[in-house]
Amino acid sequence: MAYKKQLSISILALLISGCAVTSQPIDRQASLQRAEQDMVLMFKDQEPLPGPLTLHQAMARAVKYNLEARLKLMEEAMAERQLDLANFDLLPRITAQAGYVGRSNVSASSSESIETGTQSLEPSTSQEQHRQVADLNMVWNVLDFGVGYLSAKQQADQRLIMQERRRKVLHTITQDVRSAYWQAVAAERLLQQIDQLLARVAQARQDSSRLQQQKLGDMVQNLSYQRSLIEATRRLEEQRRALSLAKTRLAALINLPLDSNFTLADTGHYEVPEVAVPLHQLEQDALASRPELREQDYQSRISATETRKAMLRLLPGLEFSAGGHYDSNDFLSNNSWADYGVKITWNLFNVLSGPAAIKAAKAGEQVATAKRQAMSMAVLAQLYVANANFNEARRQFATSQELAGLDEQIVIQLRNRHQAQAIGELELIQGELNNLQAKLRRDLAYADLRNAYAQLFVSAGADLLPETLPDASIDTLAQALATGEQQWQQGI
């Protein structure tokens, strides 16, 4: 017996271990294949660049191809499908079943007298030992329909929340593209000049080193000259490093391969934008149009609907039912029949928990209201900060532009003096370096100005894109974005 018991335990342990779930690590080759597929899918079916990239074309490509924007679009589509699914909860419950029923012996019974306790009927059956059955039932509860209707309205509000979140993502992406674009324009303007100046500094360093090796001139003066050239090289390399990443950041935002070689459309003009909308109107627009506040509006509506659901669950439910049935039992007079009924259902535990559920739902409404009010104050603060940043950026650009103009005149004079051999190479290089830095500060200040101008309208919840477009091509999106910005400038 002990041997059989040990054998049984061993077999049981073997069966349990055989049913254990294990997970195998992903093979590196599979990861490499997945990486190759992702590289293809990330840039698949994108319109090619027709020429120099304009600002609004870059923004259009970000709206259409940016992966984060695609994700929000998919989330919105998923919310739409969930709303469609919630609408099915409003329909009656319909169940259908069919099958075969059998038992090992005959279903028989007899009767017993409750007065004498003797058997009054010999065992008999009214059911076949093997039979086929089928049922089709429909149940519709009015209370469940009401709760399902309110839940569908909540899901519809969730879909609208996804739309507002997508608006927020589009605002953020277009702002990031705008900032990266103007920085990349500054990079294209100045990188070539930086490279040319670096080449001249390198040549001057070689000349100075040759004089030092030949021991010509004052040694300390030569070393100080070389040190000044090295310091100029370091400053130029720092500027070049900061500018060289601008196009890479822009390519990532508009979902281009990071090694793409593209050029930017640069008019060479510095147009200073003006705000044609009064600040008090921007305040009203911000409180009415910001995606975050509109999302809170929908959240408040969802919380209010939750309160109505809690109150509705306190009521009894009216349930209608109907069904069709079939049974192959030959003892039945009618093998197929239909039934129907009406009944009232009432979950008494809902009556006990209902007041607490209503209080919790109303507390949710109060929290949503308080959160919206706190967010409204934050939105107004962002608007005023954006307005202050715009005014400050405009002043800084004017100062930087004036300084760049003066440095340009200084360089012209230094070049004339260098040609007349009145000054040395180092003094000219330092003057050109100062001019280059002044140009860089001017272009970056202009990028900040354009960014601060758009941030002011984004803080007010203004959209560049209309609600509908004839198609989703890059040209159509770019034209719509340009039109939207023109309307900003016109105070619309």
C-alpha cells in the first residue's frame, strides 16, 4: 500500500510539473527582424520632400507623420470603437442554445399518499432517456437599459476627451516643430560661416606654430597669440555643436530618417509679428477653448452622469422576457412552445448602498469642479506668462538685431584695415568671431520671438487647423496651417 501511495504521489507530481507554464526569452534574431520591420513601418507611405522645407510643410508633416500624433489618433479611434460597443449594451439580452440531453437510466417517479404514506402510483416516466432540446430566450430590463444608456453617454464623453487630448498633442507638436525649425534655419545660415572661420583659425595657428619653430619674433607673444586662436576655436566649436543638432531634432519631430539631407526654405527676412487680439479676449478664449479645460468639462459631465446612475440603481427594474423552446421528448403533447412574462426585479442591497454611492458620485462632481477652477487659474497664468515672454522676446530681438548690425559694420572696417596691413590676422578673426556670435544671438532671438508669438495663441487654446479638411495631403495641411496663422495675425 505504501508503494502504491508513493507511486500515485510521484505520478501526480509529474503531471503537475508537466502543466507548469514557462516563458522563453526572445531570440536576438527575432529582435533584429522586429527592428528592421519597425524601421520600414516608421517611414512607410510618406510623401517625399519636393524641395526646400517650409515651416508650414514641416508642421504638416509632424501633424500627419509624427508617431505621438499617430498614437493619439489611434486612441481616439479606439474610443470610437468602445462607444460602438457600449451602444450594444442597450439591446435586449438574447441567448440561444441547442444540444443533446441523455441520462444513464430512465427518469421515473411514483407518488405517495400524504395521509396514509402508501404508494399511490406505480413508477412511471414522462421523459425520454435521450432527447434533443433547443431554446431561444430574450430578456430586456428597463433599469439595465437606463443604466446602459447613461454608460454609453459617459463613453461618448470619453471619446470627446480623446479628441481634446489629441488637440493638446497637436498644439505641443506644432510648437516644438516651430522652435526646432527656426533654430535649424539659424544653423543653416551660420554653419557654413563657422566652418570657414574655423579653417582660417586653423591656418593662422599653423602659421604661428611655424614661426615658433623657427624662433622668429617674441616667444611669449607667439604663445599668447596661439592661445587666443585656440580659445576662438573652442568658442566656434561650441557654437557648431549646438547648431548641428537642430536639424536632427527637426527630422525626429516630422518623422524623417535622422540621416536625411534636406534644406530649409529661408527668405532671409526678419518679420516681427504683432498681436492684433486684445489680452482680455485671449483670456476668454483660453477659458473656453483650452483642451485641458474642455477635458475637465467632459469629466464633470461624466461625474454628473455617474450620480444619475447611482440614483437610478435605487429603483426597481421592470423585466420583459420571451422565448421559444423545443424538446424532442415524445411524451410531450407539444414539442415546441413559446413563453413570455413580465416581472419586477429589485436589488435591495442597492437600496442600502445607494446613499453612499450617491454621496461618492456627488463628491466626484465637486472634485471635478475644483480641479477645473484650479486649472483655469493655471491657464490664465500661462497666458500672462506667454504674453510677457512675447513682449520680452520682441525687445531682445530688437537689441540683438541692432548689435548684429553694429558688429557687421565693425567687421567691414576691420577687413579694410587688415587689407591695409594696419591690424593683424588675430584682431580680424576676433572681430569676425564677435560678428558671428552676434548673428547667432540675433537668429536665436528671432526663433524665440516666433516661438513666443505662437505660444501666446496656443495658451489661448487657438487651433491652426480647421475641424475638417478636403484631404490629408501635406500640401492641404500646410496651406491650412498657413491660413490659420494668417488669421492669427489678422486677429481672427
